[in-house]
Amino acid sequence: MKVFEILNLNYKGLEKVKENYEKGNTLKALEELKNYYINRKSVYGFIDNVENIVDYAKNNLEEEVQFMVSISEEVCNKEFVFNLPWEMERCHKKIIFNKEIDWNLNPFNDEEWTFMLNRHRYFFVLAESYLFTSDKRYIDTLKSLFKDWIDNNKLRKELKKTSWRTIEVGIRLKNWIKALEILLLGNEIDEELLSKILLSINDQLIYIKENSNDSKVLSNWVILEQEGAFIAETFLPELKISIAYKDETINILEDAIKLQVAEDWLHWEQSFQYHNEMVKCFFEILTIAENNNITLPIIIKKKTMDMVYGTLYTMKPNGCQSNYGDSDEESLKDIMNFGAVLFKEDIFKNYGDKKIDLNTLMTYGYKSILIFDELENKELNYNSKAFEDTGLYFMRTGFSNNDSYSMFKCGFLGSGHGHSDMLHLEVTCNGEDILVDSGRYTYSNEKEERIELKKAKSHNTSIVNGKEFTECKGSWGNTKVATPIKGLYKFKENYDFVEGGHLGYINDENSTFVNRKVIFIKPNIWILSDEFFTNYENKYNIFFNFNKDKVTLLNENKIKYEGKTLDFYLNSILKEDKDKKYKNYFTLEKNKISKDYNKIYESTRAILNLEDSKNTHATTVMYGINKESSLNTEINSIDVYDWQGKLLDKNIAEGIRIKINNLDYTVLIVHKEEDKGRKLYIVNGHRVYGRVAIIDENKKEDGLTVLAY
């Protein structure tokens, strides 16, 4: 029988299997093989103490357990909805198979549904639901699905783009091993099914190895594929292919994490969804290696821990990742939990949940609870963070759900998951999302939203003469990519500052260099200075995508956004032409926001329009006020003088006076160096040397802070 041909029958513990097979007692050999796997103590998966895990989950994670059980009920009825946490491409519409499952069905003209069907995460859900309920229907359904998929998905050419895509094979292997572990723990598998599963796993491992090559090493696919291979090779060391290829698998994973993760801790693809998917992959790799005393290259553990720190600094006040790039808004609390127990890191515990979640429990085992309880809560030493390599800058007051936060992008595009989002700014004020990324919604070329949500206007950035600075081609390609020009940044206790530009229009007919300065006066004031350097007359559009559609145009230079607990205002500093007519004005239009794959809603986009010649800029002051507070504001442009008392052109240096209730600030922004060289500037009676400075007028002494020289 073929199953014996793929096994190393000299592996310790298989003596009875070998003896009976060589004597021709095939049925007895199969029985001994099953007994070996059920009783073996030399290899470990993820479950360390079934009784304690089940007891903890029932008493502490009732909601999560019930959700898994509800999914299992649907699967028993051949109903499929892919809406688990961290599904890479969620599908919310239910598909019901009245007869046999069509494993290659594409019901919504979106092949991602087909891929989700064949990743088999619900196999493990069925297995764990059986653990929690002892309901045999779940385990019977699991065994039936194993048989059905294996019988109907023999490798053939037409399946290589559906159920046998290499990424699906890798993810499926992981889920099969997790489900198989529970089948073995419960003695719920017969000889025939065990043989089928082992043979299929062997075929899938061969397929991954045959399709591994150096050209793919920068793709997240490699990690997803090789993670599944490593878990299978570790859990099934008796397979000949495990012995032959496990070291190679480890080498590929080492190369991948070294190449894919920048020195600043973030994944190169510029999408938090895939950064965190890679984190979760390496969590499982490190866990099963630890459980089996397998020594991995030090760099894998180090880089994984770095990535968790990267994840932490990207966390929004609501505990989620941004829907930046091709990402959904997912909670990061479970990643902090897992990082805390895997690395025994007090800081990660502080930013996770107050108790171990179901995924951490089922992956790291009952010991995760014991480790978690022993850890202390330790805060980070600083809140704001610059990821200098990837060009992402996070400015914040803290990590609680009522803190303020901003993310600014001045970095490379990344992979096909990157969007036209150069100089994009997100704003959360006192815990409320205000300016947001528009997300991804779909990967389908057939849907107009795919390209629409990748365009610049779906991000809080600017364009020149209606042209894209980065041009998309289809779901994954580009015909033009803007080069980032990273500027200075400075993060201080009360103020944060960052600036950056790009060359997206430098070779256009009306060649223009675009630059943006962002000043954050904590906790609730932001100042944007959008600068355009050119010798031509251009039309500029600056986009502001709001989280919800409660946006009012108060006048041509002022917008109000109504949040739950606060109102947020955008106030553009007006620019006059020689006839005293305003050059800049706001307009509103509808837009679309997606925070979850296959879900989208309508919101409002504000556009600051400016038409001007030669070097120019647009300055916008943004601020949030609690609804119960009074509102008294004065926001005005004020003059700036040089050291000799000469009035400077506002395209050289600009002063802004900001009075909001009891707050009073003077801001200096130098847009361009003077031809004769810079010396002292005089703004509102203050002497300043620097390009960006803030004066707190309520302080009689030490009110000046220079943020950029």
C-alpha cells in the first residue's frame, strides 16, 4: 500500500508497522500505524492539556467558543461564510451546497472565495468545536470533508489556479495538521482516513517543494507556503519527505524573513494585513519548534519579536490596525497576547487583552495562561514612532481608546498591495477616527472599486492637474510609481512634526515637486502645509476622506465633521490673488470606505482646491472640540519679518495664530529658503531661527519649540 512507501519505516516507534508490512500483513500494519500515531509521545503539536484548555475556554471564552460552534453548525449543513478573525479575504454572503461541495466554485466572480474554501480553516474550527462540546457531528463532518476533498482534488492542471495554488496548499497544510492533532488526541480516526491524509499531505509537500524558487523569496506567499510545510514536516517526521526537506524549509524561512522585514521592523509590502499575517505565521513556526526542541536560526525569533514591536507601534487607539494598503481593520490584541507569552514580554501584555484569547490558547496551549498570569504590565518609554526605512510615521498621545493618533506615509510603494498613498495622513482625535484610509474592499479586476480605492483621491493626500502621481494597472500592477523624498521629523512631549515629499510629477510637462509638512499639537490640533514647487500654473486638489458622512461645508474655507463625542474642524488659511479673490476653497463629494474585505459604505470626501502659479502652498488647521465644550476660535495668517524688519512673502515664510478656547499658539512655517540665506525671523514679536516652530503664547517663559531647523 502506498502509505508505507512514503514512510521511513526505520523511524523509532514504527518497528511493529515495519514488521507487519514486510510480512505482508498490510491490515495489521495499518492498525499498528494508527496506534503509533494515537499513542506517540515523541512529537508534539499545539495542544498541551486538553482538559485544562477546554475548562478554561468554557469558563472564560464563552463568546469566542460559541462563535466557533456556530460556524461548525453551518459547515455541518454545508453552509459557508468566511468571517473569522484574520481571514485574509473575508466573505460575508452565505453559500449553501444542497448536494456535493464544488471545491472550485466561484459564486461572486471573486476567486478569493474559492481560495478561502480551499484553505480549510473551518477544518480546525470543527475539530476544536468537538473538543468544547463532545458533539460527534462536528468530528464526523470533519472526517467527511477530509475524504471528500482528497477524493475530488487530485492534482491536475486546471486546479493549479484554484484549490492547488501554492499559497492555499501551505495554509491548508497548517490547518490540516491542527485538525489532525485533535483527531488523534480523541482517537477519532480510522486507518483508511489516516492513510488518505498522510498520502495527501505528502503530495502537497512535494508540490510546494517542486514550486519553490528564489524568484518568490520576497513574496508573502513563500512564508505562508513554507510555514505549512514546516508544521507538517515537524508534526510528521516519519515521512521521508520531512526528513529530506525540513532543513531546506528552515533555510527558506530564514531567507524570507531576512529579506522581507526591514530594519525598522515592518514588512516591506506596505500593508499591515500582510505584516501581521507573517507575524502569525512565525508565531506558529516558533511554537511548534519550541514544543519539539527544534533549534531555529536566531534571526527568525529576533525578527519576529521586532515585527511584534512594529505591530504595537502601528496600533490605533481602538486597538486595531489601520486599513492602510490592502488591509482590514483587525484587532491587534490577540497578537499582543501571543507575543507576550511567546517572548515573555511584559510590554506586549500591557497592550493586549486582559486575558488569553482563544487563538493563543489553542495555538500556544494551556501554558500560555500560566505565563500570561506571571507577566507584569509594562508601558513603552515613548509613544510616537518613526519607521525610517519603510517611511511610516506614527504620532500619538498614547495607546488608550481615548487617545489621539496620526499616521503619515512617505515611503516606497511596496508590493501590489501598496496603494497610491504617498503623503497620506490619518487622524484619530480623542479616540474617534476622523480622516481614514479608504481600504481595499476587493481584489477583483471586475469591480471598479478595486482601482478606485487604490487611487490618490481615496487617501488623504494631493494631486496635481488631476493626474495620479502613482498610476495603477489592474489589481496588482503599476505603470508609474512616485519616488519618496523623506524629510525631517521630530517627536517631543507636546508636539510632533514630520515632513516628506515625492517626485511623482517631476518629469511631467508642468514639472512640480510636492512636499507636505505635518505639525501635531497634542492632543487635538493638526496643521498641514502642502507645498508645491514649480515654474508653472497648476491646479491642485488636496483630499480629506472622512470616517463617516456627517460633514458640513460651513463656508469656502471651513468644514465641520460631527463625531460621536466631538466635532472636528478643517480651517484652510485663505490665499488671495492680486484682485483679492480667494485662490483656495473646499468642495464636498461622496466617497467609499472599506474596513473589511467585501464590505463597503458611503462617506464624504472634502477637497481643498487651489489654482496658482509658480511656488505655492496650502495650509490647513484641523482641530477637535468635545461637544459639551464651548467653541471660541481665531485662526489667522500673520506676517513674518526678517531680522531687519522686512516683511516676507508668504510663499517664503508663513505665520499662523491659533486661538481655540484657552489655547493660544503662534506657528512659524518656512516654505522656502531665502535667496540671500536665512537668519532670524520675527513672528508675533518672537525671534525664531528655524524652519518650523511653535510658540505657546500662554507660557511667559520657554514657550518656543523649534521642530525643524
